[in-house]
Amino acid sequence: MTLSKVIIIGSHFPILLTAVYAAFCYRRLDRELRLFSLFVFFSAIVQGISLLLWFRSINNLPLLHVYTALGFMLLALFYRELLRNFIDKRIIEAAALLFLLFSIANTLFLQPLSTFNSYALSAESVLVVILSLFTYMLLLDNTVKEQRRAQISSLHWINSGLFVYYSSNLIIFYFGDLITHSFPKDLNRYTWILHSFFSVVMYICFFTGLWKRPKR
């Protein structure tokens, strides 16, 4: 097994570790972190199935289409709860619905299940970055700092993980189909190693955020 494959496989362990820890402390989490944990659980299941398909040389791109659409819906639930007193929840709900419709249309008419859904992933990345920036603004507010002092650190870590991952991978996602089919194998492999690195960073942030949750 090549080093690049070892790195890509190893990048899945932080996902599993975070999901196990989220399950362990789920009953003690507040509503926001419970909603966020649903995204972690869903991600762990999808990544596990994706890795299994990869091992068996089966195209796992159809799974990516499902993960992109439903994963953002779960993140939208988290951000809707988190930003409930900062942004009208109907705006986030409308954005989530429009994104779901766009993802379905993209799969049906532009980028079929067997291909990399770069358009939907790029749109998701832009939306998550926007929501994470609004969250930074919210958490910097002095009134919010005072009211949610115990939660600030936890939410900062989780939001930062999402911001770093989606902002860093936006270019990879946008050119993903081109990279997969047109770039030399070595460059293709190194690109996805870089993606795996940002994934590991994100899940380390997630784990730290859950670890720093308000204890009760």
C-alpha cells in the first residue's frame, strides 16, 4: 500500500473518533450541539461506506451527491439554531431548500451520479463560509459573550473547523471533476491528500469543540 493511500485512509480515523465521542456525550449536549452531532454521525456513516466502496474499487461518487445535499441540510439546522436571534430562521431555511433543489437539479441535468458534483460542492462551500462568517460576528458581540460565556469556546472551535475546511477546499471542489479526469495520477493523488489534511484539521476542531462543551 502506498503512502498516499495510508494517509487518505488514516484521515478517516478523526471522523470515527469524533462520532464516537459525540455519541458518548450526546445526552449531555445542548440543543445546538445535538443538532451538530447529527451532522457528525451522518458524516461518519457516509465516510465509512465511501471507504468500503473505495477498497472494493466501486465508484463512490453517487454517495458524494447524497452527502452534499443532506449534509448541508443538517448543517443548516445547526446554524439556524445557533443564529436564531441574529438571522431570521426563514432565510436559512430558504437557502437550505434552494440548495437542495439545486443539488437535485445538478445531479439530474448537469453532473450525473457517476461524476464529481463540483457545482453543488462549490455552492455548499460558499454557503457554509457565509454562515460561519455570520457566526464569527455573532460570537464577537459583547452581549452574546456575556449570555453564552460557557458555550463560546466550544462554538468557536466547531465554527472554525467548518470555515477552514470549506474555504480551503473551495477551489478543489470547483475543479474536482477536472482534477479527477484530466490531471496526472500523481497530481490527482496529492490534491486529495491536501483535501484529507483539511478534513483532519476540521475534525480535530470538532472534537475539541465537543470536548470544551459546557459541562453539566
